[in-house]
Amino acid sequence: MSEMRLLDRYILTQISLPMLVCTAGFLIFWISGDALSRLDDFKSLQIHPVDALKYYLLKIPGYLDLLGPVAFLLSLLYAFIQLTRSNETTAMRAAGISLWRIALPIFFISLLFGVVSFTYRELYLVDFETQADAIAQNNGSSLSPQDNAPISQSQSLLFYWNETEGRRWDVGNIQSSDDQTILVDVTVEYLDPNGKSVFVCAEKAYYSQSVWHLSNAQVFVNNQTLGFPVLESKPAHLEIPDSILPETPEFLMSQLKISRVQDIKDARLAKFNIREIAHIKKFLPTLSNADSLFLSTKYHSQIAGSLTFFVVGLLALPLGCRPGRRDAFRGVTLALGLCFTYFVVQRLSEPLGFSGKIHPILAAWSPNFLFASLGLILFLKSDKN
């Protein structure tokens, strides 16, 4: 038992250093290229270098989500090429250790990577991406709820209409900071407890402790006799509980992201977590067919993506463990080709789910099923040989 644990530690040690080097190299290359392409934009927006650094620190989780499986693939192949060149894998097999047992620590760490990847994508990635976008769009600045200086917006940034419950949001601009989302140039329509339509125009609005706070507001109430809304009051500070306005900033930000998805490329790159999708479905039980397909595909892709590391390991290991330099080179080439084909199929299947050409569940899970089955066949063949 102790010998097997020693073998597991040895294999993981052989993988850990290449994994760190590949990940660091990819991040440096990716961030450097993106920074050079955005340099003119940063200068025109007068973004401070500290804010630019914060922007890329917030973007790192997103880069890891994209580059992590590739770094894992290359580190696996490099480690097992080294083990094969020194005949260590041959010695393990000659000692009666099966390929499945050799691969056990790899499967364990791939599943661990999948759990970690799913956790930070679900809990942190969307928030980090939102904060990074706020720095890029707002020059890293944020508005405090007490700041009453008027800010005008020539056109609406977000329009949301809940026809069933008679609520409407029209937002001119959104300012986000680490812990606060502030709506600027807001028009809200809702039904009061008596069933009358109320229109509120405010310079700013923020959400705190289940209450919407609106500053410099104008309240209009629909007058049935006159047939149009009339001004009722002009409070400097108005509070509306979420029993009347149940939409949260998170929901409105999700609606903004959906409204910005104009084509398949935008839809593939849009970041949504399961909590956001559940939140949207709660407030919009009657989604359009296009939105329903989009959200369902994103929902299942979030879960299916956590198995990417496992499928990569299942494809790479039986090909990377081939004895002999010539067979090892062929195996590595084939493993690279199969894994990158798997990544491409993952990227292509999502748009098919968005457009409704295949079912969202099939779009999200079919790449994992197909390539995991292929990896299992390769494993059985390699272990038998």
C-alpha cells in the first residue's frame, strides 16, 4: 500500500511542475497579447496603470477557465513522454501494475480540477468578469449612493418589461463597483397596492437590504379621469421595497447580458452561472423560444464543462504511455489531435444548441460522451496490449 502511495505521489510530482510552467506561460502570453491590443483603448480612457493591473488580475480566472485544460493536456503528455523515455512506464507494467492503476492519480486530480473549475465558475467568475468590464468601461471609477450629481444618458442601456405583472425598467446607465450596482437615469413603472400604475423617474437607484433606494425622484400616478399620468411628488429620496419591485441588480445585469447577445459568437462568450439562469427563469417563466434555448444550453454547458479535464486525461494517457520513442511520438501527435478536436467540437456544439438545431442537453453533453467513449476504447486497447 505504501509503495502504491509513493507511486501516486511520484506521478503527480512529474505532472505538477509542467502544469505550473504551461499555465504560467499561457497566462503571460495571453495577457501580454491582450494588453498590447488594448493599449490604445486604455490610453484613450485614461485608465490608471493600477486599474489596468486590477483588470487583468480579475480576468485571470476567465483565462484559466479557457487555458486550463490545454495546460493539463500538455503537462500530461510531457510527463509521460519523460517516463516513457526513461523506461519507467515499462518497468511499472512489467511489475504487474495495470494502466488503470497508473492512471488512478491522474483521474483523481482531473476530477479535482473539474470540481475547482466548476466552483469558481459558479461562485466567482461572473462577478470577476463584471468587475473587470466595469473597470474597462467606467475608467475604474464607481459612484457612491450619496452622490447626487446628475448624469445623463442619450439612450437607454437596458429595457425590461414584465407584461404579466405590469412592471417596466428603463435604465440609462449602470455603474458597478466591488460591492454596489448603481442604476443611472432610471424610469420604473409598477402597480401600487390599489392597482394603479405608478411611474417613477430618478437620477440614480441602488438596492440595499431588500429595498430599492431612488434619489431625486419624480413620482407620477396614472389618472383615469384625465387618461394620462400626473406628477404626484418629487421626493429627494424614495424607498420601494422588493415586494413591489422584486427585480434585483443581479437579475437586471443578467437581462443586460442577454440583451447584448446579438449573434452566436457573443452567445458563446457570454458568461452565465447557474444561479443567474435560475434567477432569470424565476422572473421570466414565459421566455421566448430563443432565450429558452440559449439559457438551457448555457445551464448544461456549465455542468458538462466540469468534466473537460477528465475527458482530456482519458484521451491523453493511453496514447502518451506507448513504449518506444517512435510509438511515443505518434501517440503524442494523435493525443494532441484528438484533444484539440474535442475542444473544437465543444465550441461548435454550443451554437447548435443556441440555434435549436440540436437539443440543449445534447449540445452540452455529446462532446463529453463521444470523446470519453473514444478514450475508454483506447484505454482498454492499451491496457490489453
